[in-house]
Amino acid sequence: MPTNMATPNYAFEKRRRELDKKAKKEEKRKHKLEAAAAHAPEHDGEASEPAATEAPSPEAPTA
């Protein structure tokens, strides 16, 4: 009977789980982007730009 048994490498298992989670998350993100692109109406980029909202300039006269 062997006295030295192999011990589990918990750090390796944890790293593997983290990599699997990261890959799954990235896969979901890609699917969401593809779905959004497929459902979004085609424009010339006008809708993708955010509306310009400017804060009042500090030089504006105060009443």
C-alpha cells in the first residue's frame, strides 16, 4: 500500500473554474452584442452617438 498519495491541486482547480467563468461571460457578452446588432435598426451612425449635453459654462453670468 503506497504511503504517499497524490493530493488535489486546489489552486489549479480554482484557476480552471475562473477561466471557465471568464470564457462563459465573454461568450454571453458576444451573444448579447450579436442579438442587439441583429435587432437594432440600421442607421448611418446617428443613433449611436449620445446626445450632447453641456453643463453651463462657469463664465455664465449669474442673476
